[in-house]
Amino acid sequence: MDTAVVWFRDDLRLSDNPTLANAVNTATEVIPVYVFDPRDRRETRYGVEKLAPHRARFRRESVLNLQESLQDCGGELLVREGKPETVIPDVARRFEADAVYAQTKPATEEVSVEYGVRDALPAAVSFHRRWTHTLYHINDLPTRYDRIDDTFTPWRKAVESHADVRDPLPAPKAVPTPAVDGIDVPTPSDEDIEQPDHDSRAVLRFEGGETAGKRRVREYFWDNDRLREYKETRNGLLGADYSSKFSAWLATGCLSPRWLHAEVQRYENERVSNEDTYWLVFELLWRDFFQFQFLKHGADFFAPTGIRDVHKEWKHDRKAFRQWADGETGIPFVDANMRELNRTGYMSNRGRQNVASFLTDALEVDWRWGAAYFEKQLVDYDVASNWGNWAYQAGVGNDSRDNHFNVLSQGEYYDDDAAYVTTWLPELSELPAEYAHRPWRMSAEEQATHSVELGSDYPRPMLDIETRYDELG
């Protein structure tokens, strides 16, 4: 084979990238391409924009880092703006390519775009797709994806007992890209994508790219030696190291889950192997589970009734939704988490479960609105993990239970001194922890004493949340 196009998607890395490795091993020349799709900036049918600045910044940094890494290997990354269904076939024609290699993903939009690219290629150009986004390869599952269990634990036990994780592939030493003189290679400028200000309260300044992702792994595993206590600390709320925070690099494919698994094994061999080290692999399995579930159920994950056809009377109260999204509900633990998300593009796993439960259980607002808002904001947005987790929490996904989170008791348990709440709601910083979590319990005199007037300095609660939780049981 003379020339192969490599279409990068959510696999923005050189290490353990079968798409790139296969192309380099079979073609004389390789043309790496990344396409910024303008459809990523549109408003969704849920009334929410698809891409906010934090997520856009991380993606842009990841693409630029990929371009630099390819240049270090003697290659180049062609960066284009447009619909991949048009851009990729055009590149294939221009360079008279023999083949296109691309990552495949299970979600409906991604599959539709993939098929659009394949169908628009010249007849002589072959299309090769590679499964690269999970820890376990789809071909290694003990049960076909369309027959896997819809409950996590039986699936996990089957995979752990009857499948092996493949060894990660090394990064190619050279990527022979042909000369591209005279070819315009646009990169979105600072003006094209708004650059958000960094908030000093953020748990991390998430920097996109494989280089930054590997640096984060080195710091968390090896420099700070935190993997040994991962399970113990993962429900934290403040600071860089209460959890690994690898999710953003995994979502964009800057880090391979197989490469990360190999690092865990190395840590277990060189430092310690315990329940905490296993728990990070356990979380990778949850991530895999949703990827394969999306392949099995497809568009059902976006239906209001979910994959279990559960009928609930979802409300479509735009005002209530905006109060939730803006962190103006008057319920401090909810508001603090939503304001962190809006300011930084990130929220802890504990926070995500609680704000999702508040929207779907306490307010009974359509869960898909919340999932779409997370899609817009999260720097670590992954379609399967995000929509799968929201469906799960809403009681229409991969769980037969219908349990809600009591955000009041959750906040008081995981933030007992109210340090998290007052970090993101500084207007409550003078309150004792008891009132910081339940400010509506203050009398008028106590509000005056602590210089916090409800309805002025901080919103009154949008509903009687304590009575609501009594109703929910």
C-alpha cells in the first residue's frame, strides 16, 4: 500500500493507537488528519449548546499536542474545519490515498458520521476501522456485545474471569507524511474558541494532550504515590489528588486505557497491590461496560424511557432547569457543585451523582436535559459514560433499583465542615457548617448575625427540600 489517511477522532495519542500503528505498518506514506466539526457548536434538541469553552479548550490543546508529537516523528497533522463526511474523502482524493484508517465508537452520532465518511470515499479507497477506546477489546469479550448482561456485576465477573487485556502497542518511531507544501493547515485561533479564565479554586488546570495526560499519571502514581489510597479518598471534593482525574485524557483518547492498565500493573509490582489499586481498574471496567452497552442498545439510551422502557412523567420546567444549571437552587451542596462545573468544566463523581439525583428525583425534570448540560460543560465528556450514568441515576438505565440521593445528608457526610460548599459559595463562608448546608433553618436574627440574607445574598430554596425527601422516603 502506498498512501493511507489516518482520521483521528477520540484517539488523540501516539502510544497504543492501533489505528495509527496499523497504517504506519502497512503504508509507505501516512496522512494524519483531524477535523473540527462545526456541528459540535450547535444547540441540541434539549435547548443546550453542545460545546462550552472548557471542553473546547481541552480538545484544542489535545489536537495541538498531537500535532507536535507527530512532528517529532517526522510527520504532520492536517487540521481541518468542516464535516468529516466531506473533508476526509477530499483529503483521500487529493493525496490519491489507497485506504483510510479510523477509530470506531458505539454512539449513534459517531457511527452515523463514520458511515458517512465510508460511503463518500472513492470506490478504490478501502476503509479500515479500529476499536481503540476500551480496556478490553470487543473481539475478546467472552460474550458477544449484543448478548452481554445489562447489569454491571455479572458482566464484570465474566470479563475478569474469561478475558485478557491486550498489551499496549508502542508509539511509532516514525510517521512518514508526504510533503504538504501549499496546503493550508488551519488551527482554530483563540478568537475562534473562547478561552476561559482559570479559576484558582479548580482541582486541576486540565491541560489537553497525551503529554499532559502522561504527566498527570506520573504525578499521581509515582511522584505523589496516591494510587495506594485511591478507593479510600476517591469521594473527596477539594484538591488535585483525592481522585486520579484521568477521565478527561481517557475521554479524548489522549490516554489509552490499556496503557493506563499497564501502568497500574507496574505500580502494583514496584510499589503495592491492594484493593485501592484494583479499584482504578474497576472504574475502567465501568467505563468499558457503558461503551459496550451503547453498542448493544444504541439510540434507546437517548429515549426518555431509557433502555428499560421505564415510563415516568418527566417535567419540562425550563425555569427550574436554569436554576439548577446556574447553581441558584438555594440548596448549597447542589449549587456548589454546579458552580464548580460552570467555572472549571469539572465536578467530582460524588457531586455528579447528587446533582443528577436532585434534578431527576427532587425536581423530576427530564434527565436528558441534565445529560445534555453535562455534555456541554464537562472537560471529560464521554458520550457513553455520560449518558449511561445519567440514565442509571434517572432509573431508566442499567439498574433495576430506583434509588435517590438525599443531597442534604450527602453534603453533610462528605463535606462535614462545609469547606467545599463555602469554597464555591463564598457568600456562606461565615456560617457554621450546620447552616452552610441548610441556611433556610436560620432565623431572621441569625441571618443578620452572620450577614447572610436569604433571597438577597443567597437564594431561598426553590422547594421545601426536607419535606420533598420525606415524600421520597
